Amino acid sequence: MTKICNYRIVLAQKPTYNERRAAAFIRRGVRLITGATLEIVSDAEKPLPLEIVIGKTSREETDGMQFERSRKTLWEYKICQKNERVCLTGLGLPAEEEYPYKHPYGIVDDGAYGTSIAAYRFTEDVLGYDFLFDAYCAYPEKPDLEMPEDYAVDHTRDAMEQDH
């Protein structure tokens, strides 16, 4: 397995608000747990094996992955691996209206809110950092933390219905 501190974060050339937010959250979590600051690059950069790909990027085509996105799946997301590259992506699409819904914390309806939720899930599952409560407790310090093999989460209505 490979240490998480050897990865880099990849975003689209023009990421949405929530994609940037997800990347910042993961970067901050990795720094808190491992002490390493991951580089954030555009998907225009040459692909490398050790990447955490966030949101809708050109890496989907590079890796031969297809995600069905729609307005009905704003809160849904998938986390999957292709070799050692980890992909976290929301399955929503932006509103067709000119001005998306906004609130004091930022833009909610840019179609990528699921990507932010995927970042929270990744941080809890992989880093062992409970983002809601660990601010009030001690957090794990693991400089040699490794990326789990075959880590995947399918947080969709279909997958949750099958679980029941």
C-alpha cells in the first residue's frame, strides 16, 4: 500500500465552488493527520498514478469511467479507485437557471454538492478524522497512513435500496 502523503489532489481546470471546497477539506485533513501538505493541480497536468481526483475532471475519460449525473442526484456521490488513483465525485448537475441558490456558507446548487459530502466521507473513513467532533477532541496523528486498497463507496439511492 502507498502512503497518503505521496498523493496529490487533482481538480478540473475550472472547478466548481463545492469541488474546490472538497479539495481544501481533504488537503487540510491530510495535513492534520499526516503532517504532509498535498499539492493541488489541474487535470491539464499529466496524469500520475497517485492522485486523489475530486469532482468532474478529464481523468474520468483517461480512466474509462462514466458517471451518470442528473439534477435528481444532487446529494449522491461515488468514491472509487482505478489502480492507485482515487476518484471522489458527486453525481449532480448544476441548475439551468442563471443564479444558483446561495446561502451564507457558499453556493449550494452548483451541481457538485455530493462531491463535498464524498470528501467528508473520505476524511472519516480513510483518515479516521471525525470532522464534526474531532475539533473538540484529540485527532489521530498518523504520518505513515496508507491509502486502503480497493476503497469504494457507492452512496446512491439504488445502492442504499439494495442494502435494505
